[in-house]
Amino acid sequence: MSVGPLSDGTTSIGEANNGRIVTGGRTIGAATTIVGAEASATIAIGMMTGTTIPGSTMAGATSTSTSGSLISTAIAGWAGSADALLALFAAHSTSLNHIHAANLWNKLGKQRIERRHEERLEQLVQRTLDLVSSCRARELANVSHGVAKCGLQAREDRRQLHQWQLWLSLERGADGQQHLLSASQRKLCCDAMQGTEVTISRLQRSVAAALAAVQHGFEEEHLEPRTGYSLDLALPSTRVGVEVDGPSHFLLPDGRGVRRPNGPTLLKRRLLTAAGWRVISVPFYEWYGLIANERQAYLERAVAPLCSTDGSIA
């Protein structure tokens, strides 16, 4: 049995004896069009299950390898739309093997995907997860490509991809450019990042009120356009940001009682710094240890080295 790629990236298994599918005395080849979606679906179901379609024969389709070849031919051939491919999947989803699933994703990644397809696509995702342990590198690449092109990543997944892309573009320079997603995919990921829900805590309100008495012009929840991060308090003209870090921004205290920032907090600071921001952290445990008249002095000491009285960088 031979396993190899077709011209469009799908994978074939074996080969039919005559390289064609004969149904009811008609040959279905590259130059032959099947008229009618129902007829196409019926033929496809037979291919998917390896059974003989009533009123038709499949020359050379007497073995598992030949059946696999016919399935790949069907996916790569007449099924040329998302509707047709998803109908093919729905007919006999339990009969799919890992190569069929990879080929479906490869083809779906080239189709126009609409919202009405999402439910069926999610079903295909679940079926693919059942088969993924059998996939080789090529099948995994086809699946990944299809899922990405269909826009099926969860919002959180897209946010993480956006952070990865930021790191490549901000810190890896020219070397990182070759690993960037397409512009359309980057926009999807950035939109997911910018759509992150923001909650303003009492702690942040307290810091904002004290900061207003020290330095005018700071905005609450400033959306930084390049990174997609929302800064708790920001002075855009000087690119100075104040992050009010509550308990969720820290790991549990170590044996010496020291609290260290967690990974997401460190990554945010790092990427904002790479994008040209100067970020001041106000940890909750320091803030709560101060009385009212000490808090303004605390912020003044933190902000003064970065800003002059007219708001310019010192």
C-alpha cells in the first residue's frame, strides 16, 4: 500500500485498479462532473463506508486500501465547498480515519466558512481529537492549517497566539518575521486580545484617586493599540503606565514570605516595555500597608523619575 500526498496537499492511501470510479456505467474522472448534490452525497457515503452503492459499482474498490484512495479522491475532487465537505462528514462521521479527517481539514481551510457552519465544524473538531493520536506530521499540519483558516480557535487561544506574535515581532526582529502569521490571522488574534473583558477593582480606584492628586492626565484602562493590552493607568503622551497588581498577579509567598509576579504579569510587563512603555507596578500588599497621606508620597516617588511636571519624560 502506498501513502502519499495529492497535488492539493491531501493524502491518498493506495490506488484504485483503474484510477477511476465507475457508477452505474458512468466514469467519474477529472473531466466528468456529477450533476446534483444528492447524487454526489450518495456516492460519497459509499466511499466513506467502503460499501457498494445500490445501482452502482466501484471498480477496484474491493480492498481497504482502494476504499481509502476513493475517499481521498472524493474529498480532493467533487466536494468543492464547505457545505459539501461538511455533508460528507455528517453522513458517516464514525467511519472517518485520521487521514480522512486531515484531508477534510486541508480542503475546508480553502473554503469560505460562515457562521452557520460552526456547529458542524465543532463536531468535526471533536471527531478529529479522537483520531489525532494516529496522525503523522503531515496530517497534523493539515489539521492545524484547516482549524486556523476556519477561525475555530477559542478566544483565549487567539490571545495567546497574539502574545506569541508580539514577542516575535518586538524581540526577535528580522529573525522573528519569518514565523509570523498572515496579516488576517494576526488581526483576528489582536482583536481577541483587545476584546478581553476588564474589571476595575476597588484597589485600582483607590490608586487612581491618589495618582490624580500627584500627576494629571493618567487615563484608566488605556487600550494600548500595538500590544492590545489594557493598562490600568496610563499617560499616553509619555508612555508611562501604572499597573495596580492585586493578589491574582502574584504567586503564593515563598518560604521567606516573598511574593513574586506570576507568568502572565511578567509577560505583560515585558511586552509593554518592548513596545516602548515604562511600567510602574503598585503591588496590593505595599499599597494596603500605607495610610492615606503616605499613598500620594509613594506614587510621587514612583512617578517623578519618569515624568517632569509638564508631563514629559525626565
